[in-house]
Amino acid sequence: MDRREVESFLDKASTVRALVIGDLMLDEYLWGKAERISPEAPVQVVEVTREDLRLGGAGNVVNNLAALGCSVSVCSVIGADENGALLRRAFEEKNVGIEGLFDDPARKTSKKTRVIAANQQIVRIDRETKSAVGPEAEALMTGYLLSCCSNFDVIVVSDYLKGVLTPAVLSVICKAGRTLGIPVVVDPKGSDYQKYTGATLLTPNRKEAEIASGITIADQGSLEQAADVLLGKLQLDALLITRSEAGMSLFPAKGEAVHIPTVAREVFDVTGAGDTVISVLSLGLACGLSMADASWVANVAAGIAVGKLGTSTVSPAEIVAEVGHGQTDSDTKIKNLDVLAHLVSAERGRGKKVVFTNGCFDLLHVGHVKYLQKARSLGDLLVVGLNSDASVRRLKGEKRPLIEQAERAHILAALDCIDYVVIFDEDTPLAVIEALRPDVLVKGGDYTLDGVVGREVVESNGGRVELVQFVDGRSTSRIIEKILANYEPA
């Protein structure tokens, strides 16, 4: 996937409704300095300078999905205690749906406290209940799931083996997903994967896949063998095995395996990287990406996550920036229409006047440049609609364009007077104009107002049409004629 495709995918996140079910916990971080040894015992003394409380476990998956822009609900069982109240408050602040969050006075809400000095974890303290939830809590969860699963586009299962995901609860989830056609994506734990039978996709790491399959993964052959065992035994649609520095390997039930290399970068902390993977992967499937493409973007996001310390989220902007790493500024001006429509709307909301023009711009010349500079002077933001190669051929004949659309787009984007470029495949830019609703629509002086496509759309929104003259004697056709005349064989 290229940057524009990733942008378009992430732009759909706000339309996705995700349900996260699993073991919730709080991650507490105590940051400080360790500069002396205790006189009481041979241990470091940490002077705490900062405290941080974050959503952990399945809560980090919720956090990641919310950071990506999804509408998220959560289903779990927590203790009726202070930490449980803190979890509820954190979810409410993030507008997370908590109708499926149930209290059990017999349980202790999980909390993991990490003491960190000089960017090194000194000790971790766990407070939690690991036993399976009781029949009453189990019934509350399954009842909620049966009543509301159809409201979601994807179900994300985050298992930390703390007792929330019983075989009965998992059975309801997987069967509901199959019946309703909703992807069920599972981050598994433990040695018995039979409880995940019927899920859409599992995301074990290499060690977990070894334990679950009973096969030591030492090379490509044993990796494929382990995958075959799990796919066959669990009736999955696919299996994604994360392999640390070796990247990821996607094994679909039908089709060839896809091996995705890791992105080389400095690793600070792998905590929560799996939560990032399952979050981005689930969002991708909910948005209609193929499993291979969703896995590829998840791999990019994981590379960002391990560069941060502690359980952290990854933003859409960070993913887009990573995908577009090394690309020029001009390349980032080229947008797909869905993304551009939101950008233009936001700019208009900030009081900017949006100008739009369009054309083939094959063999860019000084007439084009002066025309575009004049168009930019009529507002605060200039968007250029560029006819695709197929569109140019229909309009100007099979021998055109001389320059293919990607090159034409990059050349235009390099001009300072242009803010954004969007390629359209239709014969006219009407659909683009309807999506962007520019304040000023600019066309060449050879047009009449009545002949300008999109005039009614612009004027009905309070905008206007401007006709701008091209420089006399400058045209692509004349350049082509001159080249043919100068280089025609004698």
C-alpha cells in the first residue's frame, strides 16, 4: 500500500464500531532516579519524580482503537473496587461504551505497577485475580454479547489469561461472528487454543505458536508446519504469527503465505506492541482491507509502538508519516478524494477560501504556471483536479497523455502555488467539485460561464466562478507540433 491508500483507509476509522472483550487492567508507571543503594538492603533507591496511570491489557487495545478514531465499546468483568472505578472513569472520558462492563465484588481489578529509572524497568508489582469469572458474571457477559454483537463491525478479543474469557464466553463470540459475518480477531494466550475455534484470525507470537501447535519453530519449514496445524485444528480464516525481528507471517486458510519483514528501528519497549498490532489489524478488516494489506499496516504501526516506552498508542498521523518516510513534501500534497474532502472542510472551518481548478496538464508550460498562480491568488488554498490517463485518452485521443498521471501529479505538486492535487477518472470534475464544494471555481478564458461544469454546485453554496485567460500562444499542442517539426526526419 502507498501513502494515499493508507490515508484513505485510516480516514474511514471514524465510521467503524469496534467491540473489545478481554482482561482489563491498569498500568501504573512510577518514573524516577536511582542514584544510591539503600542502607537497609542491597537494592536501589528510586526517587519518584513522575507518576503515570494508563489503560492496560484489553484496555490498551481500547486505547489504541480510540486513538485511531474508532467508536469503541468494551465488554469485561472488573472488581467493585477503587481501581475498577478508575477504569470506568477512564473509559467514560474517552467516550468508550461501557454497557458491557460488569462488576464482581469477589474479584480484584488488575493493576500492574512498574518502577522505572533511567529508562530501565527496576521492578513490577502485580495486584490481580486470575481465577475464572463465576457463572453469574459469565451469564451477564454472554447475554450482553448475544444482544448486541450485530451492532459492531469487528470484535477484538484480548486474552491475558486473567479469567474473563472463559470457554463459554469465547464460544458465544466466535459463533456470533460467524453467524453475523463479523470479523473476530484474537490475541491469544496459553497452551490450549481449542477455545478459540471458529475465530476469524489469531495473532500469536512465535513462542505462543510453538506452545499451541506443539512444534518447535526453527526455520521456514517448521513455521509453516505449525501454522498448518493451528489452521486445521481451529477452523480459522487466517493465522498471523508475529516473529519479533523477523517480522510477521500471514497464513490464510486458502492461498499463499505472506511474509512481512520488520521495519528496522531502535526498540525501547515491546510492551503493548501486540495490542497495537491487533488494533490496526482489526480496523483494517473492518474497513475492508485484505488480510495481507491489514497485516502490512499493522506491522508498520508495531514498528512505531516499540520505539516508545510503556504501553502507548499509535496515531493515524504517525502511521501515514512512517509509510511516507523519505517522500518529498510535494508527494504529500497528492491526496485521494475522501481524505481531501475532510482536509478541505477543516480548512474552510478555519476561515480559508478554497479555490479549485482542473485540467490534463500534459507537458506543463509557462501558460499553465501563470494560470495556476492567478488561480491561487483568488483564495487561500488551491486544489487542482487532474484528469487520469484514461480520462485524458477519452478526451484527447489514444496518443495522449505524453506524461503519465503520477508524474503529472508530482510535477504539479512541486509548484508552490498549489496546495493539493487530486486525480479523477471521470470525463468531468463534477464529482470532485460536489465533494469539495470550493468557494471559487476557476476555468480558462476560452470557456463561457454557462459551459463551466460544476457552476451550479459552487454558486448554490455561495461561491463563484472565475474565468482566467491563458498566456497567448502557449499550449501543449503547439509544443508537440514544434517538437515534431524540429525532429522530423529529413
